[in-house]
Amino acid sequence: VPFSSRNEKFSNILAGRPRVLILNKADLSTKNTRKEIRERLGKTEVIFSNSAKQHHASIRKIIPAALRTMNEYGITTDNKKGFFRIMVVGLPNVGKSSIINAIRRMNTKKGNVAHVGGVPGITRAVQTNIEVCSNPKTYLVDTPGIMPTYVKDVEIGFKLALVGTIKDHLVGVEYIADYLLFTLNRQKQFSYVEYFGLDGATDDIDQLLVHIGRKMGALRKGGVLDLKQAATRFLTKFRHGHLGTILLDTIHDYKIT
């Protein structure tokens, strides 16, 4: 979601300031769209990263890109003490803390300092300076995920929920699963058929969830199928990349301001 994830207020606040846009979890998206995405985003420095792989080549590019961008703005040090301090901001559960840990491990050979988790809201306060590079001395500041106060488009809201930036229960796990099925079918991504052992594609979310629930033995008291558990399984498999790579945004639908 390189466009649905953009925060217009951030864009206005950061106008005229050096920044690097990191599109994390890029391994879950289609690679052949990256050139178009870069062109659509204009002059912004863009890095497609995969923080799940701590030694991924993209991680090595982040600090040099940040320093290069600051140099273009005439910034040589963050303050009189002679070090750089860079704030990491973005939506919840997009891998900000994982990126910090990966950069730190790659550059300093030290362990994790930023707490990570698979749900939104793990980082709850602005963290202290985390040293990630000694030459030049560079600190990153981890921050809690920030959601827009208002999501003006319903489908954008579903996209954000689908990738896990909004807690599932706030939208409804079965509603998100229904949107996922709709999206996979719309983009002719039918890998879910083979993965879950279906006879063919379906646009009936209840039919799919019943099938998944029976296959995994998801039962509540009294032997009733637990469709919420089945929906969670469907979403989890998608979020982990087991149902193939996909770009949820349609590139030419978005106007970058």
C-alpha cells in the first residue's frame, strides 16, 4: 500500500525537510511495479525494504540514503555535538522497530533495542536515541505508529486493516477477510484455491471460511464452526505471503501532492 499508507498531514509538515521514504515488507508486493511507484512518488528518495531479513541488502542502503538526502539540504550535523539524529515515523505495524534493529545489527553488530511485535501498538512512546552507526555517529529515534485522524475512503481503510495497521477487532476480522477475498479475485490471484484445497475460486466468504474452519478443526463449544478463527487463519496466511505477492493499490488511481 505505497499510496494508501501516505499521511497527507505528514507530507505537509515535512515539506521542505529531508526525508527518505521506506516501503517496508516489499517482499510481499509485486516487484515489477517498483519503477512505476518510484516515478509516481516523484523526487522523494524511496527504498523498498524487507526488515524481516535482518541482513537484506536494502537495509544497508537506508543510512547512506538519509545522510545523502540531508547533505542535499545542507545539513552536515544534527547539532553542535556533531552527530545525526533521525526520527522514524509511520503507520502502526509497518516494521519501524524492525528496521531500526536491522540497521543497528548490520552497522554495529549489536542486538535488538527496539521492541517488535506482529500487531499494532507495540511501541507506545517516543524512544531514546538508538545508536545505529558510529561513522558518522548516527542515532535513530523510534516512535509509536501514527494513524490519520480520519480515513476519507472506505476502501483505503480496508487496505490499511488488511495489512495489519489497524487492529482486526476494530474493523471485524470477517469483514477484512471478505475484502481480502474480493481483492484476490479482482486481481485474479487464485493461489488461495490450491493453498486451502478448494475445488475452484469462490466469491462467497462464508463458503470459504466454512471450508477453512472444517479443514483446521476450528470449533467452538457445541461443535459450532468458529468462523472468526477461520478468518484469522485466512488473513494470517495472506500477511505472511503464503497466498502470493500483491500490490493492493492501483498506481494510477493516486495523485501525489
